[in-house]
Amino acid sequence: MDMDAAKQEFLKEFGEHYGYPNGPKSVDQIRATEFTRLQGLVYLDHAGATLYSELQMQSVFSDLTSNVYGNPHSQSESSSATLDILSDARQQVLDYCNASAKDYKCIFTSGATAALKLVGEAFPWSCNSNYMYTMENHNSVIGIREYALGQGATAIAVDIEEDVHPVTSGETISMKISPHGVQRRKVVGLTEGESTGDTYNLFAFPSECNFSGLRFDLDLVNIIKENSRRISGISSVCNNGQWMVLIDAAKGCATMPPDLSKYPADFVTISFYKLFGYPTGLGALIVRKDAAKLLKKTYFSGGTVAASIADIDFVKRREHIEHMFEDGTASFLSIISIRHGFKILNSLTVSAISRHTKSLTLYTRKMLLALRHDNGSRVCVLYKHHNSMELCHEMGPIVSFNLKRPDGSWYGYREVEKLASLSGIQLRTGCFCNPGACAKYLGLSHNDIISNTESGHVCWDDHDIMNGKPTGAVRVSFGYMSTFEEAKKFADFVASSFLSSSNHIDHGNHLKGIEKGFLDTGYYLESITIYPIKSCGGFCARSWPLSDNGLKHDREWILKSLSGETITQKKVPEMCFISTLIDLSQGMLFVESPRCKKRLQIRLELDVDDGDIEDIELYGQRYKVYSYSNETNVWFSQAIGKPCTFLRYSSCDQDFLLNKTNGAAACRGAKSMLSFANEGQLLLVSKESVSDLNKRLSSDVHKGICGTATEVNASRFRPNLTVSGGRPYDEDGWRDVRIGNTHFRSLGGCNRCQMINIAQNDGQVQKSKEPLATLASYRRVQQGKILFGILLKYASDDGEWQQVDSWLHVGQVVHPNSL
């Protein structure tokens, strides 16, 4: 169904709620006038950070350039103006959550995390206290337990469940708490026995789970505060003290802020960039006045004291709650900016935003659940209602899921994210800093998580499937400016990329049947390219010698950032403008850059005295490298526009191999001597395969799949060897290759990344989606790898090392041996 017809069907069901039909602007008008930068981009990570409006930023800029705002810790006219606006901003925050200024105060912080940290630091913990929190919580909430445990309190993660046997006398409480293991630490100097009247407990939950979108019933506030002893399960872990409640509203506030007149939580945390995109680095703690009086603050700073004496133990703190807890000068220019964000939300109304985003969420869930493979199995597994979540009736604007193949195995979330990015879709993957929800929905046991961690898995890495289970999920989320077109494009992307079985690679099966011997089918070596400095420009040679690392001097040098990271074109695309040339007769490497007047000359013969030797770790191996003079480092720093150091490969410690899972180490075996190449010693690309790709790119333009014609040459893939002859993708089926009298072993296909989408044109770096997007449509295999070209290892036909005095020559016949 085309976009227009699909939208008409959508509006029949959701037209009453979608797009602000009764608002000052429709969503289409908002997008056309306030989000012009989103042309061609589908942004679906509003749970991570929603987008600021261009109109909003114009108002902020006009405000800041038309007025003078001074430090509020003064009595000047400009400072007084700032203080008045800060007071108005506090009231706006309270009004947003329907909190009475008689009962609540607004404390500005550097973010929601800082607000949560403030509560944890200052809460009146004792040995008899309990910190109870739902499994579905952000790490920033779970982290409060460190303060609790440090003061001898108990920490308990719980599930909220419907009680099938509620109490029969008095008021019915139809919920129970199922605690997980009780956590406690022995703290030296602390003993139990404080009076129950001095005991305070804290219960924390999110208004909306940022993993699944489940909204907790805010009746939990009243139930916990007023009837905690009558909740089934709570008495087994806690039977004394006064309960206080914390709501993490950082995610939920954007579409359903808590009504504190009905649900009087003691603490509520907010993040403003999740409400309206700007400013970042600013949050708030909404705190009940009576709860604030119990907080115990140790540190004092500028702005929090009325008086102090430097050389004796004397300090008088300010009495106002906001002044007592806002250390130093508030981020007053950011605070001034939030009124322009609230103006937009208030003009649309939060209830209309909630209905708008809900319509898109329901549509997206419906479309994903409808996807079926040819064998009838579901493509998508959605994470929403859980058996233990009966008190979570509402769903926020989040769709969290994983995808399955027809055989029931999982697609990795990084594969989904990578392909989505190629399609111009921005989404989020992983566990979203919510380990409890992640473990619950994905069925990960403690042993699973510990095992994954010990195997090297950390947040944001590429280990998306371990031991047959996903380690995270895919999440799309909607904001007030999201559109039907975005939801439709995303659903179409999932269907086209993961539903069909058209992703097929011709592995050269036509070569089967010739089991022994090398084929003579007209292949020849068309070009040889050496890349002396990793990620910089290379040069072509008619003939070139081989070494035990591959082509002599290939990727023998690297640039390293001051923080120790290897610098590549992925992050510094300007490296493509650095040209290199090696003159073997002169024993010299010449390097040039349009940013440097002087041509750099590096001697190939390097004595130890010429530079210091140091150890670095790269790709799970430890290397000894030569470093160069400060003058050389300054030259390269100028060439790439950032400080760096220039290093040369000396040797590799083959006994030091990190235990990597499904990583580059698979191709970097102990006998595969490598310099700084990612995987194989050499990369081979077929001219015929490049031609076939260009035909597909041209065809896509005619079909309207991509906008402008894109033609790539073999150099875009940075091959060492380009061969000509045969048919496209014959190289997929090669097991061994002989060029002249030199033997190579195939290590398999080369997994391509977005670096091949970087091109230079008239001295400018240009980035696009091609050719990787087209390659993904027909060259994608398991784990989402997009293969083009093959990796080679320099070896004899029996796999042993050859003598290193061999040369390759352009025009030599290439003899492949099939799989």
C-alpha cells in the first residue's frame, strides 16, 4: 500500500487523535516550519532525547541577545531580572506536574541523574531503613542503593503483581510485592536498634519504563505511603518505619507528567531535554517540603550558605530549600531557556501530545505484529505487558522488540540498527540502562549476565547475540513532532529488510565440481595498492614486494589520539586527503596534506635510537611501536585538525591474544602476521563485482529508490589487490589463490562498514548512504555482515609461510581454487 492510501486508512482509525486536529498547528505544519533539518531523516529515539524546535531555538536566541542576565547571587538590576525569571521557571515546573507551591519546591540540578543522586546522598538512611525499587528502573535509580547499603540499610528489588487473594476486611489492596534477594552489607561502626520512629524507607519506581514503555499506576504512591503494611509481600522484608516515594519521571513526563495533587510523591525527577530537546544538562527535583526537611546535606558551597568562617568550624546554611540544595551558581541561562520549551508543550497541551504519540505507537505495534515469515512464524517479538505487571495499565510512546528469522533464531539488534541507519532511520538499541527490565523481558538469568560480562560484553558494544539469546533490544519511540510517515517508513523498512528471504549471496557455486587444482579462467591482477598509514590515502604500484605481514609497508603506521584511540576515517574523514608514496630506492615514505605546506619525509630504515619504543593494544593484540619526534606529530596534527601521535609497527606479541567473541580476532590468528590491518593481510576486490554494484546503483536511481546517480570505483573499498576477469562475485567461492607463483589463503568475505560511504570531491568530504545501502540489499549474511571483497593471508599451498622475497606484478595471472 502506498503512503497516501496507508495514511487514509490510518486516519480512519486514529484521525481524531493524530496530528493535533484542534491545535494551533497540525503536525504537518509543525514539521514543515519548525523541523526543516529533518528532511529525509526518520528520527525515532525520543525516549533517548527528543528534538528541539527551530522556532524554540529562535526564541531562546532572541531572548538571550535582547536581554542582559546577570549572576542571580547578586542584587544588581540584571541579577534581579535573572532571579525573577528563575522563580517563574520553578513555578512552571511545579505547574507542569500540578504541584502546589505550598507543598512542593523545585530544585534545579544538572540532570535527572543528578537529582536522583541528590536524594540518595541526602536521604536519612539508617540501619533499619529499606530501599525498595521496582525491577524496571534506570541504573541511575538503582545506583541509589549504594548510599543505602553504605549506611547499613537494606536494598530490595521487587516486582509489582496483582494479588489474586486480596484482603477481605477493610479496604481492599489488590496488589502484592514479590521481592528478589535482600541486599545488605556489613558496615563497620553501624549497629541496628534505632527506634522505629526514626526509620525512613524509600520506594522508587518510574512513571514509565524506558525499556518497554509500560506506565506504572501512580496509585502506587498512595498505596505505599498510606497502606504499605497491608500490601501482600512487603511485611516479609519490611515492617517498620515511614515510607517515602520517589518517581523517576524523566521518560514519562514528556507525554504524561504525574499529577502530584492526586499522587503526592515525595520526590519526582525530571529531565528537560527529554521534554523539549533543549537545554541539555539541566534537570529538576520536585520535592515535598516536609520530605526536604528530612534530607541531610553535608557539603556546602557558594549560594547554599548564609555565612561561614574560613578558619573555624562555623557555617550557617540558607533556609530556603532551593538555595540549600543548589550548589554554586545555577545554570541560569539554561533555566531561562526552558520557558520557551514549555510554551510549545502548553500550546499543544500534554493530553493532545499523549493522544498523538499513542496513535503512532499503536499503529507501529500493529504493523510489526502483522509481519509473518513464509512459514507463518512471527517476525517480531514485542516487549510490553508482562505477567507480573497488572498494575501497569497504560503504555507510553515506546515500541521495544527483537526480530526473528524463519528458523526461530534471532537477528542481532546491531544488525537492525546498522541497516536502519543506512535507510535514514535513527533508533536506539541495547538495554537502555535498564538492566532489570532487560533481564526480565529477554529472559536473562544472573548467570547469563555474568557470563556475558566475563566474555567481554559491555553496554553499547556489538555483542548483540550471546549463547543464542539477545543481550538487548531494538527501541523506537515517538515525540510530539513525530509523523505517520515516519512510522510507516519504519514499518516498511522492517518488512523489506527482515521479512523477505531475498538477501542472497552467490558464493561461486558454479565453480563446484572442480575439486583440485587452480582454475585458469582469465583472471589477472589489474592493480596493486599500498596504504602505508592506516586510513590515509594509498598509492598504486606496478610491482611490489611481499613481507610476512602482507604487502611490504602496508598499514605499517597509524595515528593515535591523545586519549589512546586509533584514529580512522570513520571519525576523522579528512584523513582521506593525506596522500602517501613510498620510494623503495630512496628508502623513504613521502606524505603530503593540503593543510601542510611542507612535504613530510619518513625514512624507512629506522634505528631504535631514532624513536622511543612503546606498547599499545589494538584488536586484542599487543604491539611494540616506534614513536616519532614532536615535529612529526605536529605535522600530522595539523593535517587532520586534531592532536595526535604518529606510530610505526615494530612487532606483535603473538602470545598476547585477548579472548574476543566473534570479533576481528577470528581472522587475526597467531600465525596471521599483521601490522595494523583490521583483519586480513590483504584485501582483494573484483572489478566485475564493482561493475555489477554500479549497475545496481544506477538501477536504483531509475526506480526512485535513491535520489542521485552514484558510481563508485574499486578504490572506494580500499583494496590491496584488484583483479579483473570472470563473473561478478566469483571471488566469494575462492578457497586459495595463486598469483604468479605466490600463494594466498582466503579468510572469507570482508565485512563492510560506513567508511565506504565517504568520498572526496573537489577537496570536500562527502558522506552518503551509498554504496553500503545497496550492498545491504543483496550482500547481507548472518549477524548482519555486508560482504564485499575477500580477505587473504599470504601462505604456501600447505598453509606454511613462504619466503618473503616474493613480488607481485600488475598483469600476473590469478589462479583461484574453489571451495
